[in-house]
Amino acid sequence: MATDLSRGAGVLTIDLDAIVDNYRVLQRRSAPAETGAAVKADAYGLGAERVAPALAGAGCRSFFVAHLDEGIALRRILPAAWIAVLHGPPAGAERDLVEHRLTPVLSEPGQVTRWAKLATHTPSRLSAILQIDTGMTRLGLGRTEVEALVADHAILNALRLTTVMSHLACADEPLHPLNAAQLARFDELRALLPPLKASLANSSGIFLGPGSHFDLVRPGVALYGVNPAPGQKNPMRPVVRLTAPVIQLRHLEGPAAVGYGARHRSEAGRRIATVAVGYADGYLRSLSGCGHASIDGLRVPVVGRVSMDLITLDVTEVPESRVEPGQAIDLIGEGCDLDALAAKAGTIGYEILTSLGGRYLRRYLPPAA
Amino acid sequence: MATDLSRGAGVLTIDLDAIVDNYRVLQRRSAPAETGAAVKADAYGLGAERVAPALAGAGCRSFFVAHLDEGIALRRILPAAWIAVLHGPPAGAERDLVEHRLTPVLSEPGQVTRWAKLATHTPSRLSAILQIDTGMTRLGLGRTEVEALVADHAILNALRLTTVMSHLACADEPLHPLNAAQLARFDELRALLPPLKASLANSSGIFLGPGSHFDLVRPGVALYGVNPAPGQKNPMRPVVRLTAPVIQLRHLEGPAAVGYGARHRSEAGRRIATVAVGYADGYLRSLSGCGHASIDGLRVPVVGRVSMDLITLDVTEVPESRVEPGQAIDLIGEGCDLDALAAKAGTIGYEILTSLGGRYLRRYLPPAA
């Protein structure tokens, strides 16, 4: 029987202890606000089934998912947690939220009306969150819609709102004028509403300072090791390591094209290592000819196009004794910072995480006791 | 209970009848060569568990996967098919291939040696495929390695090779000089080997004409509706349709920024629809500000950045009566050609397919009886 690594596919190691540490760093920085956790999109691709219990073990009580069905799945994993569904109740599925004790985020007049109707006719202690739009124009009631809601006491009372939330569009750019504008709009619209707990900050929002923390912060990506404060030293511990073995090593006898489209030309004497990870595994095709990996800390460039199931690396600069078929190469982690890789791919660490594919062997490092 | 669509997430419809039709089109074009099917990467993201039996039902007998573990999974689905593992046997896992009757593609001297050793010591009728590199420098023996193999009769005989294969780097560019060079190299290296069946063409290779068909063609992406002959009318039936409902519709009261980074500014009076599909669902972030969707055939642009779980569309040009929350929008399919979307994203249809996420409701249209 082969060892795990020798099965050829990549090995994705997810450090739950680092996630727990990151949670605590964010918690200290946000106190006295409560620190919740965004575990939508399967905990940003890292596996909500393992990540959410680790966070709960670290004291996290409030979890955010995007879709109703994510909430239903998380409820099975965390029977006692408070779980908010950011996309709110889909029309006609309101009762599913009640059944699974999921707290809706109401962002749209139709959602508000249907939820109020349900709450009026259904004895339920379930409360709701109201989302208001403060300048991102994505989800949340606008000013006119908030005013209409406030004018309708019957509906407003039926909702049993506990919390008002909004979302920052530019929190990763502290000097962007929209941050101050969104804060001002948040205060202005909250003032129209009865007193409610307030929630505004995502990961980057936490690093804008206490003025954006309010009662409940909702970090996501920072928990998973992405730098929430671009341009500064990353305050988070890295969470993800991706390695994969070389499945073929070629010493070029003559000059040769490498990969699809023959876009890369290698000279005679170069050594090309092929690794069985490709864009179907979330190693984005935009890393063609610009990504890099690492062997024992030595940087090796991706040459040629990323294929569906394979990448090719020029390992000529690595001593021959240190690279052979079966040798593990670091693709994310040591020597291959997640955020730097994302920048090379023209995207952000978030997309690298959520793209991580299903063919990796996933190993979880447990939280320290 | 909500209808499926009203659960908010996208609905991915996969037309197995179109896949079967596409298989037959490729089969007719490739005859008398046998037409196999590449179902690696979970049938290019579409679900090997459903796609492979549909292809087998259409008469396909030869299937290609990338990884050993994909082969083991496919063997459970297709007990009688011939299944080739393109990445070959990982070191130490050779016996797993024998156990599951998977045919290895041997691309590297170590694989060759280990497989020969196993074949010598294990009574098994399992044969193997030899991959040779004809100019892509990704997988396959080079000339010197082929010569060394041919010189070693004991190993060569032990392998029980039935087939020699290679892979084209530029088949989607018929005029690229590497196509002719690869064909010439293929003939040249085959001449060194004993007589074997030959396989060279992927989807685009089939469209290079009979000279590249040999005994067995291995289409993948064309089965799934991507145009294998870019620049010409797509000869394949579309396979994938992705729709998702509007979860919020905002009529802008004043000018507003839309989405992360406030990179898009909308004027007062515009209508912005939010749809609960984002890059975590494989709607690539590179479609920010340049993708488009379709409502009843009317084209609506993606405005602002693609978020993890959401996109925002300017639907101002669609009559008000034809768009409201809950309304389904086409993201791939009618009015949103897969290849055109890929081009907008700076990639190819293959990556759009393999990125399709796990939160969609997947519906399969069965093959016609």
C-alpha cells in the first residue's frame, strides 16, 4: 500500500490550531465586542465540519453562513450555536429556518414582509437580523426601505429584531473614503431604528479599529490565515499547507516547448518537474507561467500553462540530489505565501481558498488541548 | 416547502442527452478509430457518477481518469469498462491498480521499472499504456528513455504494452507548427517500439483530421459542450445550464458604489439585482465588471466585483415587469455561452467547468432512450 503522499495527488494540511489561535487574536482585538465567525462556503473551502467545531471549542458562539442549506448542514454539526443565514430566507422556505433554529438576515423588503407574516402566525422565539445597505449596494435595505419599515409598527414588532448589520466594501483599504461614509450611514440609519445590537466589521473591518467593532464582529478570511490588513505584516498564523509529489522529472536533451499552447520554451539542460495538481484542483490557470512552488525552501517557477490536472515547474536551480520523482513540493505554505500566490494569480487569498479542490487528501492538525 | 429554485442557490442543469449526442458526433468524426472518453476531474466537474454511465450506455468502452483514486471510484461505477489512469501508478501503489483492474499509463522510467517488476512477479493479465513525450514536455518518456526501454527486452516484454500514447499541446490551433512536429515525433518514436495501438488525439486533436486519429481518440471537453475548434462554429451541443434567482433588487435612489473596492459607480435610477452565486461557486472573480448574464434573452452585465457568495448585475435595461426577487437569471447557457464567458474571464471553458461549485442544486437531464 502506498503512503498517502505517494498516491500522487496533493496533500492539503489544515491547521485547526492556527484557526483557533487566529480566532483568539481577533477576539482580543475586538473585545469587548463579541467575535463571531463566518463559516460560509464550507468555511472558505477548508471544511465547515471540522472548522466550526474547532471554533466552537475556542468559545465562538455565533456563526454566519450564506445559504439556508449551509445553515441546515451546520445545525447538525453545532446543535447549540447561534447560526445566522446571511442570504436570508428564500421565499417559501421561511419555515425551514424556524425548524432548524436558524436566524435570518433580512435584507430585502419581500424577506421582511414574509418573515413578519410567519412570525405573527407562528409561535416561535426566533429573532432576526436586519441588514441595511450603507454603500456597498449588494444586500440590505436602503434608506427609503428602512423608513417604510420603521413606519410600520406591526411589521417591525413582529420581526423580533435583535441586531442590525451592514457590510463594508473597502475595509481592506483603511484610507478609502467609503469606510467613513459607510460608518456615518450606519449610524444615521440605526438612529431611525429601535435600539438594537449592531454588527459591521468583517476581518478587515476589525483592523480599522474600535470605531467599527460595535457589538459583534464577523471575521472570516482572517481566521483562515489571509492577511486582513494588506500592506502590513500579516497578524494571522498561516492555516493551509498544500504539498504534492513530483510525478515526473525530465532532463531536457534539447530545447523544448513546455505545456499547452507551447507558450514556454526551455533550453537544453533544464530540468522540468511535473506535479499532479492543476486548475481542476483550484491551482488557478491564471498562475500559468507566473506561479511558483518551493522545494526545501528553494523557489521553483511554474513554467508553461497550468493544465487541468498538472503543472510543470523548472527545478534546474535545485541540486539534483534534492529533487526526484516522489519528492514533495510545497505549493502553498512554506515559501509560497497564500496572499503572494493570489496576487500572482491576479486575485485574492479568498479565491485561492474557496477554489481548493476535492482531490486532495485533507489532513487536519487538531487544536492544542 | 420552497421550490428548488427558491432556495436561493444556483441550479446547475447537466444535459446527459447532449453529452451522449456529442459522443456520437465525435465517434462519427473519428471512425474507424475507437472513441474513448476523458472523465477525469469528476467528468470535468459535471459528475462522473452520472456522466460515465451515460457514456457507457452510448457505447463508450474506454475511459480515462487522471488519478489512481479517480480510477478506483470509477471502477465501482463501471465494473466492466476499460479504465486507464493517465498519471500512472504512484510508487508503492501499483497493486491497487491490479486490484481494481485499472490500466496504467506509464510516463516515467521509475513507473516503467516498477510496473515491469510487478508484472514479472504477479500473475496478472493487466496490460499497460506507454506514454511518450512528443513535444509538450509534461508527461511521457523522451527519446533517450524510449531507446533505453527498447534496449531492455526483459522489461519491455514484462510490461505487456498494448498501446502507445502521446498528447498534443496545440491541437486547438490547427496551424501551429508544433502539431506537425508532434505527429512526426510520434511516428518516429513509435517506429522504435514493437507494433502497438496508438492514441494521440484529445477533443481538438479529433478536429485536426484523420491523420491524428490513429486507433483510439480520447475526447474530454468537447463531450461537455466546449468548442474543440475555436474560431469555427461550435459543433457540440451545449451541456451545462446555470441559473440562479435574484435575491434582492435595488432601485438606486442616488448614485452609489457597487461591490467590494467600490470599483463600480452606478447612477441614480439604475436597478441592481443581487444573485447568490459567487467565486466560491466557481463564478470566477476575474468576471468582475466584465461577465454578463441573461434574463429572458436580455443581456445584463455583472457590475462591480464578484464576491465570494454573490454577484451584482445591472438590470436597468430589462423592463421592470420582467425582473423581481425570485426571478431566475441565466448565468451559463441560454444567452451566456460557456466559451464566451470563459474568454471574458481570461480563461478557457475547461476551467469554467472544473470550477463549478458544490452549492448548486444539480439536475441531470437523462439521455433519450
